[in-house]
Amino acid sequence: MNATEIKRASRLCHLACKIVVMRLSLSVNDRHPIRASLESKGWLGAHINLSQEIDGERDRVWLNSIDTSHEPNTVHSAWEAVPLSVGDKIEIQVLADGEADHPAEITRTSESPKNLFVDVENARQLLQAIKVCDTELWKVLELASTEPPEELKKIRLAIGSVLVELDRQLISPVLRRHPELLGYATENKLR
């Protein structure tokens, strides 16, 4: 590759890799819109909730974002929710880059009280134990291949549920506190 080709490839990569600001506005019954934006890797969305006979839930609409640029940690932002009634008109608009309102709430998974292990070596030991458990569960799945199809399906679902909970309750809380172990977890196929 010559110097011109390298510059061109670099420019193309820069354009392809550039994060585009995402922006939405939300208005109910033509009132002043709420504007939300996300300037990093992640999701920006609008949510409409209608509930029926569920304690503590109310009909509402709101904007939220999930910034995934610092995985395994994320930043969740939510803008003020707007109550809804029958007959309300909701307008959601995709906007060009510009100003946005400040979120009403911001939470960071890195600050979660559910994160586990202050000591990184204890966290590593837990991941090693989970790897052993994961390996043994896969062996059980291999043995279960001789079971009738309906039984095999139940076993797969049960083991899958255990693996999901291992991630949700142990692996993710450890990696949020100790992102330096993400490479170890990936190498051991725990991520």
C-alpha cells in the first residue's frame, strides 16, 4: 500500500467508525417536546407503557438511552416520563444533531451495589469456578443427547436457564467491578 492508499483507507475507516449523534423528541398532545440524545455507542429509544390492574404501574411514555461504550459497564439515562390518558396523541420524531434536555435519571452499572468482589483475585477465582461448572454442564448436555426429543428440550432449557443466571448473578456483577477481567472471561468463553 502506498501513502495515498493508506490515507484513503484511514479516511474511510474514520468515516465508517464515526459515532453519529442520535436524537429523539417526544411530545404528548402537541405540548413542549422532551429531547434526548446519545453521542456514543448504544441505544436511544422511546417506551410507551399501558398497564391494567398492575399495582404501582401507570400509563406513561418516556425516552431512554443505554450507553455501551465502556463495556462491560453501561450508563442508563431516562428522561422525564409523561403520564398518558385515553385519547392522548404521542409524537416521536428522529432529529438531526442539536441540543437535548438533561436526563431526569442516570444510573451506571459500575456503581451498582450488586457488583461483586473488591479483591480482583477472589473475582478471578469465582470465574475459574464458573468455568468448571460451565464445562460440566456442557458434558451433561452431551450425555443428554440420548434422551427422547421432548426430554432433551426440557434439559436444554433448564441448563440454559442456569447459564443465564450464572451470567446475570455472578459473571456480569464481577466484570462490571473488574473490567480488567473481561479478556480472561472472553478467553474462557464465559462471555
